[in-house]
Amino acid sequence: MKRATAFVLAAGCIALVPVRVVAYLKLGVQVAGRTVAAQWRNLPVRYFVTSSGVPNVTAGQFQGAVSTAFSTWEQVPTSTFSATFAGFTSARPLDQDGMSVLGYSYRPDLDRVLAATTFVVNTTTGEIVESDIFFNSAFDWSTAQAGESGRYDLQSIALHEIGHLQGLSHSALGETELRAGGGRRVLAAGAVMFPIAFSAGNIEGRTPRADDIAGISDIYPEGDFRSRTGSIGGTVTKNGTGVYGAHVVAFNLQTGAMVGNFSLDTNGTFAIAGLEPGAYVLRAEPLDDADIASFFDPPPAPDINFSPKFYETIVVAPRGGSAGSVEIKVNPR
């Protein structure tokens, strides 16, 4: 089940688009002809929770799960993001009322969307001024500590959607397989921001991974985060031409952590930031087992007609600097 296949903007705002040169995709907005990151300028973010519950989850249990999810993001030591619970409300998510509201909406027509995040953005600055999250009450939910068979874990889905609320887009670190009846089943996920949810009853999505941490720290960096971490940049090419939309993953040989990004221009340029200093293996791969709309809004369409390729040598991300430019040459298929 997809957590959200697209981001819906409030009326009067222009579309959010991917921003290049980040840990991985984050949300952006066009301001004066350039793309800037969409983010909160005034912290902590004040959010409200609707006062109504659903079967098996009271309003208080919902608020508890949401509060835990916000706290999980706040505990990332390299990020300064913070939020505060402002109270219960009868207001609904998706209303343009100047309040950031989390709550339920019954949407049986969205049979593959568990939850979605919407934004009101100041289009002169890129500042997020309101963000609502709705959880689809057409699905069965649970706040049980150990999960509950047949019910989706509210805390896990909230953690993902709050990532969007902060300005993060999707990560492609995960593996899926097609279901016989349609849709995809998650085999493994290397990031909370992977756009396909684990099956009902699974609680593996409650903890941010290296990719998530790099992303949120890139938007809201703590202290000397950027001077303590490194980056790797370069291009992905095929027959001498840049590849647009290739997924590039940096694998830390010492810790096993993975952080990814995409080549986001026609030159095939990519940059992976927020890396712990050390040696990395690089791999470029096509988005051929994912819903491309979860990452890109064509045109242009990303190139998926190439074979996965490991870069030939180990690359060292230096503290406070960049490894320079590497070229990953992929082969057509």
C-alpha cells in the first residue's frame, strides 16, 4: 500500500518539486525563478489533533502515537527540528484554516493511500506555513505496542508522513515485489521515507535510518553538522550522455549505513550529502521496481533503461568536504 503517491497543495500554491544536491529528495518550491527548499522557519511547529477517534483507536491513543512519532524525529541529534502539541480540535485535516491538523478522513476511493500530507507554502520565501496530515479511516488502524495483525501501525505511518511535513520527499532505499492482485509488497526498506508501507501488523517503520537522518539533518542542520560530515558527487552517464533519474546509493563499508539520492538533471549530476566521513561503495540503479510517480513528476521521464552498476573504486567522503566528481558509467539494456 502506498503511503502517498503525490503531494496535494492547498489552493493558491504552486507544485512542490524535488531539490537537487541534498542527502536525498526533499520538497521545494519555485521562488523568483529558482527552486528553494520548502521548510519551516519558525520552530517548534504547532500541531493539532482531531478530537474524534476510529474503531480500535481513541483520540487519546491517536495523539499518543503521533506525539511519539514527532518525538522520534526530534531525537535525531544532528537535526534541530521540533514540534509541540497545541491541543485537540474539531477541525479536520485538509481544511485551509491556518492550523496544522492531523486526523482522519474516510476515503474508500483512495484504496492504495493510507495517509497523505498537504501543504500551504509561502511562494515568495519557500516557508511552510501550514501542513495537514490525513489518515484514511477506510483502513483498520492500531496503536498497540507490538502491532496488531490485520491493522496498520499508526505510529509507523505517522513517522513517514511527519517526514513529509518537515519537507522530506521519498527515499528509494527498499525492495518490493508485485502482488498477484495488484500493488506491491515490501520485502525490505532502508528508510522510513520509502514510499510503500509494510504490511498490516508490521511495526518495522518506527525508527529513522541513516538515509532519513541525513535528509532531515540537511534541512534542519544542528550546529556543525555540515562541517562534520562529507559528501560525494558526480554524474551517471550512458554512452557518454547524462542519465536523468538514476538512483545512486552510497554504502558505508564500516557501518553498513546507506544513503541515497538521484541524478536530477539531464547531465546526470548527483550529490549525496550528510555522510559520515569514511569509505563508500557507490551503486547506480534504475527505478524499475518502483512507482516512478512517488519520486518524479514527469516530464521528463526518468531513464530506467540501463543495468545497475557499481562504481569501480572505493570513494572516500572527507570530513567537511566533497569527494569530488566521480562518473558512474552505466550500460544500456
